[in-house]
Amino acid sequence: TLEIANMEVHHHPHVESLPAGHAEKKRFKEYFLEFLMIFLAVSLGFLAENLREDRANHGKEKHYIESIVADLETDTANITLSIHMQNLLLNKMDEVLKIPVENLDDLAMQDTLYQSLVPFYASSWIFVQNNSTVTQLKNAGGFNVFTNQKAVDSISAVYYYYDSWIKINADLYMKSYEKTADIATQLIRLPESIFSFDDTTHIPIPLNNKIVIQHNIILFEQLYSNIRFQKGEL
């Protein structure tokens, strides 16, 4: 009994040994899960950044479109006014061209010439487009935020038409206007080239006063020819 009591009893834990392949497979699963978590985190971050950028671009696109619409509304009003004023100038040109050059020694005819010539001598009227938004878009690369390519093409077409045709025609008209004014000042005693169409008073006409400073038939014919050319350009 003493021997049994003095016996040391050792309890050894049962260790289950895993095959090497099974252990490697377990570690692979852990690595894969870690990789998957990192991949998902990066992907979600990327998607969130893209969503934020898309929202920001959509806001810019809306702002630019609203600005272009406002510019076009201003242009529409300016075009309407320009057409009205240009028609007035064309009517005055027609009135001048109806006066026979050989009758310009008559003071009454000189009064009529003066009344009709002064408006388009003293003022030129051309349409100038409001292109502030498009200029900003071109300089800042803002067209990249547009998602509707058809809209971009339409906008580009409108402003290209203005830059390529309207401006060219306006430049030709202004050259004709300057030449008309130059010839007219050699023939007629004219006022300052400042004339307000907002003024409701009549143009001061020197009735029965001689306003033709030289009755040069050839130069008057040149003036009339240039007025016809200016009229055609307008």
C-alpha cells in the first residue's frame, strides 16, 4: 500500500497531431480571409471615392449648364435688340441711297441726307456673344465633367458658328463702317460720332444750312457705293 501511495502518477495531455498538409491548408484560409478583407476594404474605398467624384462632377455639370443657359438667354435678348437696331440702320441707309447725288446742292436735300446719314455714321451695331462660361470651360477643361456628348457637340457647334461666321461678318461690316465714316467726313460737316438711340429727342438738323463742304460727285459716288457695301455686310 505504501508503495502504491508513493507512486507518482503522471497524466499526459492528449495531443492530436495534424498532418502537415492540413496545417498549411488552415494557414492558407486565414491568409485568404485577410486578403479578402483588405481587398474589400480597398474596393469599397475606391467605389466611395468614385461616387464622391461623380457627385462632384454632376454638381459642376449642372452649374455649367445653368450658366450656359443664362448666357444664351442674355444672347437671345441681345440678338433681338441687335436685329431691331440694325433694321433701323438699314432703313436709314436706304433713305440716303434714294437721294440723287446730283441733287445734293439743294439745301433741303442736304437736310435729308444729314438726318438719314447721322444715325449709321454715329453708331455701329453688332452682336457680341456672351461666351464667359464656354471660355471658362475651355480653360479649365470643364467639358470633361459632361456626361451627355450630344449636349457638348451642340454647345460647341453654336459657339463655333459665332467664332467662325458671325465674328468674320462683323469684322467686315466694321471695316465698311469705318470707310463710310472716313469718306463722309471729307464731304459733310458731321457731328461727334456719339449717338444715343435711347435719347427720345430728334437729331439736331441744321435746317437750311449748308452741310456739304465739297460737292465732289466722284467722292459722293464712292460714299454711296460704300454705303451699299456696308448695307450688304450688315
